[in-house]
Amino acid sequence: MKAAVFHGVEEPLQIEDVPEPTADDEQVVVETEACGICRSDWHAWKGDWDHIGVVPTDGLIFGHEPAGTVVEVGDNVDRIREGDKVTVPFNLSDGTCHHCRSGRGNICEKMVPLGFLQMAPGAFAEKFPVRQADHNVIKLPDGVDPVDVAGLGCRFATAFHGLVHRVDVTAGDWVAVHGCGGVGLSAVHIADALGANVIAVDIMDEKLWAAEELGADELVNVTEVENVAQAVKAHTESSRGADIAVDALGVAETCRNAINSLGKAGQHLQIGLTTGEDNGEVPLPVDNIVMDEREFYGSFGMPPNEYDEIFRMMERGKINPGEIVTETVALEEVPDMVAGMGDYDTVGIPVCNEF
């Protein structure tokens, strides 16, 4: 089968013929119909995440936002059948640890990230295997377009889990989203669906216009203001600051801007992971956090048990992940798409749907 294969940090991914996966007793094999192309793929390709144990090795297949059809089922898999239309979270859990049993499989003690380690080859390929399939595989509702849900495994799911289950978004809250790439636009769309007033912050007008289409009420172009935090606060009642701020990029500047745009008792949601330059460490305005009793939360993917919440909102027309998909490409275009993400000019979510 064809796959986009990694052969070294910053070396172009190569389209190659590789052996097809087979399912062990607890696995299924999925024929890929769509897979989002994510900045996380770029981070791993750049070698940014050695400090968190993500060290891609020669021969790895990236791709962690898939949708497709089950074509092989292991002997011990009970819940999934051949022909099922499915997606999977990128952080594959084992279903047995304390966190899995308490509904937080996204932070499983034995979590394996799809498409980042050799033991879980990803979906920039015609087929890919899924471990512990009864626990990790999510059946798609009838009639859902695989392209529309290709971003669920990472960007949309992480934003949804963060805004719905980590921080406390209520109707009328001010939510400032710093960074309007794929995960940031997802956060804008979800926060709007939850009834929040959304302030979108970015350096590119094109991304801000996309955020406006997805529900942003106010726009802040970082290049046009002297103080980003104050510009955000100016849009809130009495300039009191945002109730929730989201760093959807993961660089020191956006993280600090997000925290500083909060009002008293505000909540910061960190979605973006850092680059190799910051190496996982960002200086923060600790004294202000303490004196204003601000709170800091992280969101890392989404546990399998929360996907039904997204599907119910999709069914009722409250959210539409497909609106954030901006282009579709063939597998042969994936190497250039991944490498080009360093320019930070990708608008929305690109999806590979030709294998």
C-alpha cells in the first residue's frame, strides 16, 4: 500500500509502497478515507518534541486525524465490525488504567499517540491499525462525510474537550482565542456554539475573517495594536478582561498574551504545545495569576466517551466541524503540506482524502 514515510528530521516525507497492516487479537485495521494534516505532524517532523518523548524514527507513518472504514477485525474485538465507518482519537488508550476507568482515557497511563510512534503507525497511508479497538474506535453516525470529521481526532476534539470539560464556559462569557489556526478556529466555533462572546486574535486578516465566519464577535490583529492584552480587554464590558482565554498556538508570546488578557478569576486554557525553541517551558506572569486568582488548564485530545457529545451537537446543527476544512489534497501532496506549515499561513484544516 502507499504511505507518506518519515526518514529524518526536516527530510521530506517520501511516498512509498509499504506492507499492509494486519490486526492482532485486540486490533482493527481501517481503510483510510480522510486524514487531517495537522501542525502536530509538522512539530514532530521538525523534531520539536523530544522533551516529551515524541521522537519519530526512520520509517514512521504520520497522520493522526483519520476517518475510514474497518476492513479487518481482531478475534477478541466485540464492538466493531467490518464495514463500520469510524474515527479514532490520536491519543490511543488501553482502557484499563485509573484514568480510563474514570472517563479520562485521553491521559491514559499507557497512552500511545497515533502516528507518532512505530507501535502505532498513522493514517497518511491507505490503511492503518488501531490498538485496543473496543475502547478506542468510535463509530460515526450514518451519513457523516469522512472529510467533515477528519479533524476530530486532534484539533476539533482538543478544543471541544477543553472548552466543554476543562474550563467553565457559560452563555455571555467573553472567550479570547489567541491563534486562529485549525485548533483556534475550532475553539472559536465551539465557544460560539456554547453561547460565548468570542474575541479572535491573530496576525493574519485571512484567519481572522475565517474566525468571523465561524462566530467570532470581535477581531484583534496583533500587528495593528501596541498591547494585545489591552486590545482584547477593550472589547469586554468595562474592559474587565476575558473570562476564558485560549492559547491555541503554543509559543511564549501567545501564552502570555492570553493570560494577560484575562480578567480577575479568569481561566486560561492551554491547547497549543510549544516548539523546540521553547522546549516545553514558557515564562508566565505568576504574580498576576496569584493576585487575580486566575486558573491555568490544559487540554490534550479527548477521551472516546465524549465523542457522542460532538455528534449530538452536529446532528442538531449547533456545530459543524466540516466548516473548518478548507482544502482537500491527495496523499502525494502531504509531504509539501507538512513542510509548509512552518510558514504559519495555513487557514483552517487541510485534509488528505485521495489515497
